[in-house]
Amino acid sequence: MVSSGVSALFDAGETVGMGIPCYPSYRQILKAMSLQVKGLRTDASTGFQPRPDQISDDLAGVILASPANPTGTMIQESALADIAAACTARNVALISDEIYHGLHYDAPAISALQVTDQAYIINSFSKYFSMTGWRLGWMVVPEAHLRVVERLAQNMFICAPHAAQVAALGALSPEGRAELDENRAVYAKNRLLMLEGLRKAGFDRLAPADGAFYIYADISAFDWPAQDMAQALLNEAGVAVTPGLDFDPDEGHRALRFSYARSTEDIEEGLARITAFMARHRK
Ligand SMILES: Cc1ncc(COP(=O)(O)O)c(C=O)c1O
């Protein structure tokens, strides 16, 4: 999905910006397509989302993700509108990854289409629809770009797998939606358990867990490189967490991503193990 959008929008050598930390495959896809990647450093003050003043003339495009991976944070409507306006003013293409839409725990995420009709929207059945691996997604593109995308996409994959399309129709049915909303209720419960349990275990610098199913923790207080801490958690407690390095090559050694897309029993067990692990290592 992303590669069709990217090849429709950009020429080799151009520069595309994205907030760091970010979903790592974007950096790799862009590099593989001979594009330059410009990381836009984000921090807790903007919920790890880029700022409008980071949209500069050297960019051909910018990729946003809200809710984001790895942070789970969402961009506010006014900030999104300001970024869209900055993109229009500087002739920068806006790609909005909305793949975690539907997985919010308070107000729903804002779509870029609510603030502009000039964005490329990327979405997929992989997250809210729980169809990771079925390789089905969609894009919404400005009317004027439709034929370009159609011509490129039909060369890249001709058509999405038929079985996946039939399964997706099931997911969109009222019964399917009811099941998916039950999943979301499980994530909502897990999220609260995680926020409470991680804080009790000593992780008190957490990004706002607005959506998706991730919690991003700043672990700088422990003075323990994320890679090593994640390895120790796996070896000693049997709990898999993701060190931040892949999402953020410069600062990610001070961050861990926790996922709560499991059953509540697993989350309770995982939190108990993390708490015991942390208590052992504090001594
Ligand atoms: C922000 C983001 N975008 C895109 C993807 C790709 O998802 P898929 O290729 O399964 O549709 C992921 C997967 O983790 C993601 O986190």
C-alpha cells in the first residue's frame, strides 16, 4: 500500500520526512526506493508527533501516523490542521497513516481528511480488523492522483487476494464489527492494567497511551540500555518487549515499547513477571 503511494508521489532522490520515533519499515521502504529520509525529532511535549515548523522546503513529503507505532499517541485536530496547512503552503505531500484508527480509548482519532482533501490516507485491515497477514489495505488519494495510483498499483499487485477480500467483508458485517469491538474492549481493559502495573513496577515516564495497543516507556532513569534490558526481561522473565532502537536509532536505547494486544490473563501474568523482575533488579 505504502509503496504504491510513495512511488506515485515521489521521484528517486527526493526527501521524505517522518516523526522519530516511527514505524521502522517506512524508513527502509523509502531507502529501498532511493528516497532520502529526514527524521523529524519529536518528544513528549507534542505527544511524539511532528510540529508544523518542522515542515521545511527541502521535503517532498511527510508521513504522519496517528495513533502511532511505537508510541500509541494521537495527534490533535488543531495540530493536524496546522501541519496540513504547512504542507500545502510548502508544496509538501502529506501521507497520513491511519492504520490504527478504530483503536482509541477515549475520543476517536482525527483523519487527515477532516482537515484537508489533499492528503494520501493509508489504511489496512491489519490492526482494528485483526487481519494482520491477510495483506489487505486501502488508500484514499486526492481525486487528481487517482489514475496515477491505479496505473502503478495494477503493476505492483494486480489485485488483493480474493480470499482476503471475502474475509474482510465478514469483518465489516455487523457480527464482525461486534467481535472487533469486543477485542477493543479487551485492549481497553489491558491498557488500564498496563498503565497502572507499569507505573507500580517503576516505569513512570510513559507516553500518553491514546490509541493502538502500545505503551512507550522512557527508561533513562534505570541507566540500562534498552537492548540489554529487553534481553534480560526475555531471558529471566519470559516477557517479550521491544527496545526503542529500531524506532529511533538515536534515542531509542532509552525506550521500551510494550504491546498489550493479548488476552487479559496474559497481560496480568506479564505484569506480575515484570514487577518481580524490576523488584529483583532494584535490590
Ligand atoms: C504505523 C504502521 N503502519 C503500517 C503498518 C503495516 O501494516 P500492514 O502491512 O500489516 O498493513 C504497521 C504494522 O505494524 C504500522 O505499525
